[in-house]
Amino acid sequence: MKEYEGYLHADAYNGYDKLFIDGKIKEVACWFHARKRFYEIAKLTKKPHRAHIALTYIQKLYAIERETKELKLDFNEIKLYRQAYSKPILEEYKVWLDIQINAVAGGALKEALKYTLNQRDALNTYLEEGYLMMDNNASERRMKPIALGRKNYLFVGSERGGQAAAIFYSIVETCKNYGINPLIYLTDILTKLPNCKTEEDYKALLPGNWI
């Protein structure tokens, strides 16, 4: 990330905070993480609860995202659609959150409200561009095979083995993101790598260019 400038989808892990200090990288927070806190509370009660109201607001926002897909809008149209329909909901939600944070004494609900309010600006960043997402789920899904692998094989053998695993995981998950069969891709590029001479030769073999 050293030279990167632009948007970065992330959860609220404080290890990422230093990336946003100089303003070159702008945080796009994850609505799934914000939703999860209220969802865990709502699961524990059958009676109407503040957590259910919070979930209703978030469900409305996700419904708008589904509409943009159903309407097959381009990125610029998605941006305008969100400004017209999502922004008013977010503004109404903010008013509700401000009221609730002062009405709740403590506990899990208080923490869920604080999380959402503390992350409010980053949670709203997705309104700025149509290509931004409401959540970080795509990245989370790409991490799942790593977590499963770690559980199954326990060790990578050495630091060098860990670096190699990181490289291959990155390549394979990127292939899956582009809908490329990783076996076909790796079989092809391993025959071409010995003939690469320039940086451009290597870049041409990256999954997004290879496709």
C-alpha cells in the first residue's frame, strides 16, 4: 500500500488507521460489520427492539443496492441513484442513532451504536463513487480459503514457505475473481515465464491482463 492513493475497503481494525492519516487513502467501511453487531442482539430477543429498527434501516440500504443491479446501472448512474435514494435514508438513520446513543445506558447495544457512529463517515464513503461497495464481503470471501487451509495444514514449514503461500493464494484468489480456472492459468504462465525479459512481459501474465 506504500504508494497507493485512492479508496480502500476495510473493516474497523485499528491496525489500518495509519493508512488514512495523510488523506491519500480514503477509508470505505463495511456495512456488514456494522449490521452484524445489531443482528447478534436481535437474535436474542423476539420482542420489538432498537436493534430491529437499526437492521430495518440497513436492509433498506441493501435493497437499493439490489435495485441498481436489477436496473443494470453503470457506475455513474449508481452514484446518482445512491445520492437520490440511499443518502436520505442515511441522514434519517443518523438522526435516529444520535437519539438512541443518549437513551441507552450501556451493553452490547451501546457498543453497536457507538461503532456505527464512530464509523459513520467511512460507512458513507460508498456514496462517492458507483464502483464502491457497501461492504467488504468480497475480500472476506477471498480470505476464507486461507482460514480453512490454516486449520487443515496447521504449518507452512518456514517463513519462506509462508511467503510462497501468500503469493499463490493471491494469484489463485485473483483468478477466481476474474472467473479464470487457476489450473489452466498456472499451467499456461509457467510455460511462458522463462521467456519473460521485461517488466511489461511479466505484467502481461497477471490474471487481469492474461484473460
